[in-house]
Amino acid sequence: MTGLLESIIRGLGSGSVYALLALGFVIIYKATRVISFAQPSLMLAGAVAVSYLAEVTGFYLAVLLAALLIAGVALGIERVAIRPMVGRPVFVVAIITLGVDVVVRVVVNGFIGRDVRQMGDPWGLRQVTLGPLVVQQRWLAMLAVTAVLVTLLFLFFRHTRYGLAMRAAAFDQETALAQGVSVGAVFAMSWALAGFLAAIAGMFVGTGQGVEQLTWIVALKALPAIIVGGLDSLGGAVVGGLTIGVVESLFQSYQGEFAPWLGQNFAVVTPYVVMLVVLLVRPYGLFGTREVERV
């Protein structure tokens, strides 16, 4: 039982990172109806920015500055590359985000180099004892920070003027425009928020293991998370991310013992297996809005 609980906590920690990335995907999708494939590069850029800033400032200040920096980068991407494409087919805009992802990763890779850049985080691989459980400090930090950010995000959407504007634009852009909501500002805000969350996620991905050029691959696990939770559901993004993290962790811990016939490293593909199972049962995700089209 102790090993099971430790595995679940580890999964909730990694799932928190997937949840932050998934929230960025969902926020942009709700505002623009486009899945932004630039999130992996923004996550990588955030991790690298933290690693550099931590060398000249304290770690926590470096995280805040890096998150604001990547939010600004995402804002610039929206203004330069995405805003001119408004009105074009969604598929075209999605392809543009793929191109942006490649460009940003190429630039960021130049700052990484061939070696692994250390994050300079205060947790590393240190462990803490919680009763009979022994867990790494970074998993607890991931859970705590994600809980705070998710709470603030939901309060922002429900109780602030800009949050209400984003909700209105996500519901119906034409009606929001008629009511005086600046849809362009909503698009910009969605990208800035997604960039901010991606940078925080990137910082956590690099804790205890550093940042390298292939670190961006971790962000791909957020795609099954948003499919599981529902493309247009913020709460679903959180649930989907945590679910993917826990399932992956459980397979890492017990698959070799109970299902060795699945081969080594089957845990790597478990996020996509979970996604396929959910799609077979609920094509719109666990919390996604079912779309009904009348012909």
C-alpha cells in the first residue's frame, strides 16, 4: 500500500505539469477554436529562461520573470503570426502554430547547446517523509503550485472583467463583439496566459533533471490530457492531466510485475491508450461539450 500511495503522489506531481500545459491548450482553443501546437516550444523556452535567470537572481524571482517573459513572447507570436490569420480556415492557423513551434525551438536550442542545463531549483531529487511515505519534494511543489495557479485562474475567469470577456468570446464571438468585447484583446490574453502557464510547466519539467533539446517532448503528453478532459473544458484539462500522470506512474511502477508481456517502457504510450479508450466511450471527452449540428 505504501508503494501504491507513493506512486500515486508521483503521478499527481507529473500530472500537475500536464494539467498546466493542457490549460494553455484549452484557453487558446476556447478563445480562438484553434489548437496551438506552439505550447511545447513555449514550455522549453520557459525552462531555459529560468535556468539562465536563476544564475543572476534568486530562483523564485527567476521563475516569475521567466513566466512573464514567455507570456510576452506568446503575446508577440499572437500579434505577429496569428492575428493576421483571423478569418482563415482553422486548419491553416493550426499549421502556422506548428511552424512557430519549430522556429522557437530552433532558437531556444541555440541557448541550450549540447549539454544539459541545470535548473538551479531548490528541490532537486531530495526526498521528504510523510508518515510512512517517502516522496520527492518536487512532486509536492508541483501539486501545491498547480493548485494555487488553477484556483487563481478560475477566480480570474469568474470574477474579473477580462475573465468575463474571455468567457463571452469563447461562448459566441459575434455576440461578444456586439456587446463591445474586444475579441482581439481576448485572443492576445489567451496566448499570454498560455505562455505563462507553459513557462511554469517547463520549470517543473526541468527540476531534478535539467533541460535539454528534447525536453519539449514532455509537452506532447498534454494532448491526450485535453482530449480526455474535453477540448473546451478548463476543469477537464486539470482532471485529464492528473489522470494521465497517475496512470503513467502506476504503469511505471507495476507494469513490469503484473504485465511484463507488454514490453519495456509501455508507460510511455499509456497516455495515448487512455485517450483512445476515452474517445471510444465519450468522443467529446469526459467534460467536453457535445456539439450537435442540424443539417
